[in-house]
Amino acid sequence: MLDELGMLFSYIEKPSASKDDYLRAIDEENCLGKRSGKTRRLTYRYLMELYSLDSKSVLFRTLRYFWARDEVGRPLLALLCAYARDPLFRSTAPYILKLPRRALMERPPLEDFIDSQEPGRFSKATLKSVAQNVSSSWTKSGHLNGRVKKVRAHPTPTPGSVSYALLLGYLTGARGQGLFRTEYIKLLDCPRDKAIELAEEASRKGWITFKRVGDVIEVLFPNLINQQEQEWLREQG
């Protein structure tokens, strides 16, 4: 739902907007141009499930932060947030990421892979729909290319998307060098040296704090994680 997310953010420019603000914009003001009230409410629900639409959530708050600063990185920013929140979408990552570059991505094997994760959960019709939606999402992010025949491609990592991936890794407990080995960095199809280069660029822009002395790396997010969240992270560590 990359297009809908972009339209919503363009309509509501205030980062501190509440869930009620987003619901009102989608349902009452129909900012996404949906035909019926049912479709508007479903769209709100899907967007909320994928991205939370809650400024109190660090995942959503930082998504909006980087979205406003890194236009090229928006497809990967949306992918990272959806990956962190949606177990079904997340479960398809191993299948997509293992495909060699330019390899054809066919829907039936993807359906079989999805079914193998939780055998019998979905009907054949639902499996087909899920596989179509999943392949569309991976196409939007740049991991696949093509309309009818989709082939494995590589997305374009950016300072913002790398920063967001590092932050997501930080929230799960990774630190130092380990931040560049998380599942979130792997999603970007980005070699470690390139990821470090982009993190340094983000640091120069003031988005994150990146320090490296020899093999020692420190990445901090002083503008993105508030004191209460930082204290919670310390307790979890």
C-alpha cells in the first residue's frame, strides 16, 4: 500500500497527527479517493496494521521522520516497517531474498512456500491472492521487477533506509558491528561496506550518530528515540 501511504502523508503533513486524524482523513474526508465507506474503513485498517499510524510508536514516528527526508528511500522505508509489523509478509522474505538476480519469480512456487509455513491455513484462492499481494509489495520495494513476469532485482538502498534498518535492529537489541548483520539490513540487499558508507552520510546529515574507530562502531539515535524509550531499551538489555 505504498501509494496510499504516500497520499496519506501528503494529505496529513503534521508528524504528530493522531490515529483519529488519520481515520478522519481516510474515512470522512476520503483523502485517498475510495469509492465506498466500507473500502475507506478497510483501507484505514490495512494501513494501521502495516504501519500503525500512531505517532506514539517509535516505528511509525521514525518512518515519518525518514520519509520526509529521503524521498528515494520511501519504498524501502515502507517495506521495512511492514516487515517489522506483518508476520505473514515477513515469512516470505527468505523465499524472495534467496532468488538469484534476474531469476524468474513464479507465483505457484511462492504459494507453495507460503502454504508450507502454516500448512492448511489458507484455501487455494486465498493463497493465490496472498501471493499476488506479496509479489506486488516486493515489486514496489524494488526486489522484483516486471508486471506479468517478475524477475529478481535489487533495490536501491539510501541513507534514510539504512538508518531506519539500523534503528529497527537497535530496537531488537543489536549494537555495534551487529547492527550491520541484522535481518533489516539484509532486506536492503546492501553490502556491509555500502551500508556503512550510507550510515556515515546519514550521520553527516544529522539524522543519526555514527562513529567508527577501527573495528569499533557506535550508532545512536538521539533525535529519534525519546528518553522513556531509551530507558526501556536499557532495562531490556
